[in-house]
Amino acid sequence: MKKTIFKTFFALCLCILCVIGTCVSTFAAEFEKPENIKACVVYNPDNQVTVYESWANVRVSPGPTAKLMTAILAAELLSSRMEDTVLVSAAMVSNVTGNTIGLKMGEHVRIRDMLYAMLLTGANDAAQVLAITACGSLDAFVAKMNARAAELGAESTKYETLTGLDLGAAKTTVTDTVTIALHAYSIPALAEIFECASYTMPATDRADARELTTRNRFATPGDSYYYDGAKSFSFGSTTPSGYCMVVLARRASLSYLCVVLGAESAADLYRAGDKLLNYAFAEYKYKTILSPLDVVAELPVKNAQSGQVTVSPATSVSVYAQIEEEVASRMTLDVHLTDETLYAPLDEGTPVGYADVYFDGACIARVDLVTAYPMAQSQWLYFWFTVRQVLMTRGTLAVLILAAVAAGMGFLLALRYRHRHIPHDDADLDAK
């Protein structure tokens, strides 16, 4: 009876574990788009892998993400003038709505500080300073924004204003936004800004020092919405676009670019970012497919008590994949050895060639091949090896052959001499 109860309990536990395992394994397939947003994507830039996307190519209002293109164009056109100061004109601060840092006409400001103000706080007056300084007018600058977006491959993107404050005619996609954000991050002057959450803008001739802090709570350390490792590229809202956010999150060796467009509220925006990034960090990782513990080949070793040494990779090779994804069988090696035979003594880590590592048919790495452990020399085997080497040299062989010929000739001569001088008994008897 007790055995029956135990077996029943054990079977029940197994069933529960199987159900839990099934739920975990199908999480990726059942992952649903976060609620109350228009479109989203989470992308791994290091491996160029889209982890998850929803409505990726549906055109929606760019809203504040337009400032990413404003920053790109300003940084490219004004790259040699980052430390220059410019005079704030009436055109630069007229008709400015939305977020500002309170720039005054006649104030002298540094170009680099305007980039910080625009990207950290969403300052529209700083954006206009940059645009007019670069192109002379806002319209000319917006025209260049659209041309530059097309050059970068963001063909579904069309801007109406440099700040994103428009009536809804401007359009973009989350796919285009990833392209634009990655290019912005490739510009050192902008990457420096994305990496910080606050900046002190020095005092000017018309204002005291300004403390510029990101408005994105998702990238503000200590905030209740803060996501560990997040850096803000863009954040804000307009009536046509809703709440929008572009962030880069890093943890250990993994990084993800997350774009959320069209959230109904800031809370919806942060919840969406949290859900997308948690999924990416939980479901994907680097998986080792080749390590220094693996044996790639075995090579014969002369003059050693052990006749072979194993050959292993000098470094590990990993691939980015889902946690449950099978990867080992998808790797192949093309091994190139410099020598087919080695000679003791050998140190551990002695280079013996290289291997090209292929994953799913594509070459992803080249690793050096080395001996896995040291090999001591056998003095007795080395002695005979040396003797053989000496005996097998051409000079030694010639001398030995000549000596053998001479010895043979000497032997024949000796036999002939002996034959002539030894008495013949039969002949002597006949003479008697």
C-alpha cells in the first residue's frame, strides 16, 4: 500500500514538472506584444538579431524620435565646430513650443551644449539653434533630414519638423528608427551624450549654469521605473505620436536596443520596455560551441615516452542563440596543421596550426590550435633518434658505402692471396 502511494505521488510530481517545463519552453512562442502601444522592437546590435518585433514596418508618427535625426545631421554638419559658441538669434527662439531650456536672444552658447540639451531634456530651442546654425533655416534643415534618412536606408521615414512637433504628417517605422538610432550611436559626439543621464551646461553670458537631466525615468538611476543598464537615446510624447522611447540596455556581454512607439501613457511605455528587455535578457545568451577543453586532433610526437599529444583550440568560440536552441551539431571545423609530426620536448600551448570555425555553413571565427599539455623528452629515445639522424645524413651514408665497398674489396683480395699461397695437397702427392 505504501509503495502504491509513493509511486502515485512520484508520478504526480513528474507531471507537474513536465507542465512547468512546457510552460517555460513555450514562453517565447506565447510572448505577446505589450499592451497599449502601436509598435515595438527589441534588437541585438552586436549580432544583428531582431529578438522580437510587432508592427515593425507599420508607419506611425515619429514624435520626439525625430530629434535623433536632428542630432545626426547637426553632428555631421557641425563636426568641426563642436567647441564653437554661436549667438542665439531671434529666429532661433521664436515660435518655440514644448520643452526648452530657456535660451535668450543674444545669448552665446556652445554647439556641443546644444546637443546635450536637445537629447537629454528634449529642448526644442536648442534644436532650433543647431538647425539654423547648420543650414540657415528650419525648412532647409528638415529637407536635409529627409534626404539623410533616405541615405541611411530609412526609406519609410518622412519628417515634417526637426523636433517631432507636427500634426501627424510625419511618419516612420520601428525598423527605420533602429537604423537611425544605431547610426546616431556610431557618432562619438552623440554616443557620449547617450551614455550619461545628466550634464552640467556651463554658465553663459546671459544665464547661470544649467543642470540638464534626462526626462526618461526608464534611464534614471534610482527612479522607480529605472531599468538596470538602460541608456536613453530618445524619450517624449506628442499628440499624434503618443509616448515614444528609444533605449539601449547593457548587462554583462549582452546589449539590446529597444524601440517603443505610440504608447498611450508613460506608464504603458515603461511597462512595454521592461517586458521587452526582460524577455530578451532571459531568452537569449552566448552559448559556447568550442572551448580549450575540446580535442580537435592528435599528433604523433617523436622522442617522447607517450607517442601522441592532443591538440585543442587556444580560445573559446561562442554563438548568440536562444537558451533552448541546439547549437553544437551546427558547428563544423576546417583544421589546418603546420606539421604532421612533433618532436619532444613540447611546452603546453605550443602552436601547431589553426582551425576555421563554421556555424550553419558560415565561417564565424578562426582560432589557433595548440598542444593541450607538455611532453617531456625521453633521453634514451632521443639518443637513438640522434644516432639515426647522423647515420641517415648524406655524408655519413657516402662514407659508410665507401667503407663497405673497401671492406668488400679487401675481403676479396685477402681470399685471392690466400688461395695463391696455400699448398695444394693433391698435387704434392702426385709429384712424389
